[in-house]
Amino acid sequence: MVARAITYLCAMIANDGEKFKKVVSHAKEYGYIYPSSEIYDGLSAVYDYGPYGSLLKNNIKEYWWKAMVQMHENIVGIDAAILMHPTTWKASGHVDAFNDPLIDNKDSKKRYRADVLIEDFMAKLDDKIHKEVDKARKRFGGSFDEAMFISTNNRVLELTDRKKQIGDRLAKAMTDGNMEELRQIIVDCEIADPESGSRNWTEVRQFNLMFSTKLGSVADAADTIYLRPETAQGIFVNFLNVQKTTRQKVPFGIAQIGKAFRNEIVARQFIFRMREFEQMEMQYFVRPGEEDNWYSYWKEHRMKWHKSLGTDDSMLKFKDHENLAHYAKAAVDIEFQFPFGFKELEGIHSRTDYDLSRHQEFSGKKLQFFDPELNQSYVPFVVETSIGCDRMFLAMLCNAYDEEQVQDDTRTVLKLPPALAPVKVAVLPLVKKDGLPEKALEIFHQLRFSHQCQYDEKDSIGKRYRRQDAIGTPYCITVDHQSLEDGTVTIRERDTMQQERVSVEEVQQVVNERVQMNLLLKKLVS
Ligand code: ATP
């Protein structure tokens, strides 16, 4: 075993903004993510996944799918079409209400979401509160009573009250669709354009986020249809088909992974907010009256899923929705601490019987379940979990990216969970002669039946390790001269860089045990 001294280079990633830039350029340089149609200067907020990116994304999807469909005997999966009957979107409310409030700055000509400008302002008030608390903690040391300070300090009380007042006004304006009031909040709070500092704002307008197109060859006669803005509706309209063909009884769930499209007003922050993205959604159909228990179950279960990937507790939190849709009984986001702050990664929503009832009303078809135990029919209530695959990908990338000083060298490493890593193992002959490549290729040809592997003989062994670190390969197997003598190889672990010798016969089993997805799935039921 070779132990190496690692100095963590926290100071090198001076701040989160800088870290984010590094993650973005690393993603491009190492074949994770490219701007879409880059040779034509790209298309705003649309991205392509490269060779390693598509492998990582597939692994994230596989883990989600297995956690839902394989691990729950009462959850089944579907793959519905992206194009749906246009009435679907009338029934779901998207045609009339899937709007974001848009505001332009007249000086900078930049466009913003009015609600996001106000939320960002509230987040700044939050920061000020935290700073006051931190200052007091330093001043009072061990005797500091945070709860007491927050409930009595005048400055903190004033900031908290201001934040609450703005939050209440925002929630009411959003519920009422009151665009004048949204603008007034921006004016009253003296919110300036983050880019230019100007306060010269236009009116606030509603903007529908759905992409429309025409179905049929004669444009005039053709129907307007939409690219789905969420995958959920494909599940709702198939509720009875699935229930009947799989003989499910309530409670049961339908899971789906698929593309969704939103013409986002402001699409920044890389793949956090895209115009074409992928969702992983599960609708769980329950007896009316049992939705609260299931809501709690799914909240806890989904948080467990995130933590099973080794994400530190401090990086994840729940955030209850302050602004509930009229049909929603409860809604919470799982937020992840991206380099640009805590932001929504996944939503868990208790949606009553709204969706099925609306489709029942608009289609004229009964969407009910006959419950043999209760001897009655009803429209089931729905608890849904909805996560963006691309946001999950970004969270994994940000979490994994690290820079370390190793002796007099810096290594960039992606510490991805082994089960999600694009390449599981690289097989490397120490030198390109003496029969080592032949032996290494033999091992490579065996391992690739079970795992995504790479064989690499170019450059020094150090450089090859760095290449594998940069793409996040958890294990490197090195064939050296001793391998020819005693049939052993070294296995190098990415994060510790420690090496151990194992016999060639054991390699397959050792790798299997360490990279398999079962390890993660078992954490979900423990
Ligand atoms: P946001 O408030 O960030 O716009 P949302 O509340 O509209 O998100 P939902 O409609 O609940 O999002 O969608 C479920 C999940 O889909 C989100 O938690 C997020 O992970 C993902 N998602 C939504 N919009 C986008 C987007 N434009 N790009 C990438 N992922 C998205």
C-alpha cells in the first residue's frame, strides 16, 4: 500500500463563483457537456451531453428508476409520447396559467423574472440576518443563545419582519396574477438590475412557457400542439390504462423519465435552467384521506435517496412552498447547495385529486378506481415526486469536483459515487513493453463484460492516473512487472490514491463489490 500526502486546496477554489466556472469548463474539456450546436455559436440554454456526460446521466437515471420501479412492487414505469392531445394542456391548466412574470430593464435591455428578482432580494435580507447572528456568535462565544438573539435583537427582528412582508406581498401577487403589484414590490424594494444597477423597469407581463408547433401538413388547418412542459400529464392520462393492464390497487405509483420543454425567460446557470431538459417523475395514487401520510413517506424517502449518494447533510435541505397552487395541499422542495446558493433540485407535491378530476372533466371519461376494500369508487389523490435529471447531474458534478495538491502537483478529481461514475475502471500497463500491455488487455477484455472500462497505455503512469481522476474513474488497475511473476495487480482508489495488490483472479470480484448500484439501493431500505 502506498500512502500519499494530500493537501486539500480549498484555498485554490477561492470562492463558489470561481468553482462554478471551473466546473463548467471542466465539463466541456472532459466530454461531459457541450453547448448545443456550438459550431453555430450555440443555442441559448440548450446543451448536449458528451461521451462521459451521457454515461453519467444514464447512471443517474438508472439509479432513480431502480429506486422507484425495481424497489417498489407497486410502482410501474411508462414512456409516454412528448406530443399529446392539445386538450391535455387545457385540462392541466398549462395553456391558461403556465406563465412567468417577465420584466425588462429599459437601460440594460436585460430580461428578468419579476418573482425571481424579488426572491433574490429576500435572500439578501436572509444573508444580512445570518451575518448579524454570526457577528453576535463571535462576540458572545460559548454563552451565545441563538434562539434568544433571533427573537430579541432589534436589527434581526426588523429584517425578519421586512422579509415576511415582502414574502406575503409576493405570494398574494402571484396567486392573484397581479402584475402591477409585482412591479410595485420591485419599485418599493428599490431592486436594481443585477447587471447594470439601473432601476429603469418596464411593466411586468405574463409570458407562457410552452413551446407550440403545428400538427399536420397544411399549416392553416393544422392544430396547435405543444411540446410537453412536464412529463406528469403523460402519466395522468394513462392512469386507467396502467391500473387496468397491471392490475394495480391503490396505493400505486407510475414512474417516468423523459424530456420536457420550457421556453424559460431567463436561462442562466448552465444546465440548472434549460429550455430542453429531462425530468424523472413519479405520481403516487392514494386513497383520499391518506395523502398526508404518503406525502411524509415520499419526503423522507426522496431525501434518503439523495443522501445515499454520499451528499453531505449540510448540502441538502427541505424548503416548504410559501406560495401553494390553489389545488395543492402541501408542497416542498429538496434544495441542494449549488455554488450559486441553495436552489430547488426536486419537488414533492400533494396534489389532491385535481389532475385526474380535470382530465375526467375535459375528456368526459371516468378516471376512477373501484376500491374493493371500501366497496366504492373514487378519484384517487396524488402525491408526486419530480426531479430534474440535469439538475441532479449538475449537483453531482459540483459535489464531486475537487482540486488537491499532491506533493508538488495539482490534481483535479471528480469524486463521483462509484456506482454513478461513467467509467468504472481503467486498466493500465505500467510500461508499454515487456508483455505488460498483453496482460493488461487480457484483464480489460474480461472486465468490459461487466463494466464500462478503459484501456490506456499512452504517457507516463502518473499522467494516466490524472486523466482518470479528471473523468472520475473510481478504480485504476495497473499491471507491472510483478504481475507477470506472481499474477497480482495493483488497484488504485481514486479518492485516497491508495493502492493495494490483489490477484488477477480476484480483480473482477473486488471491482464488482465496490461499484455496484446495489450498494446504494440497500441504503434506501436500511
Ligand atoms: P423552478 O422554480 O426552478 O422553475 P419548478 O418549480 O418550475 O422549478 P417543477 O415544475 O416542479 O419545477 O419541475 C420539477 C423539477 O424539474 C424541478 O425540481 C427541476 O429539478 C426540474 N426543472 C424544472 N424546470 C427546469 C429547467 N428549466 N431546466 C432544468 N430542470 C428543470
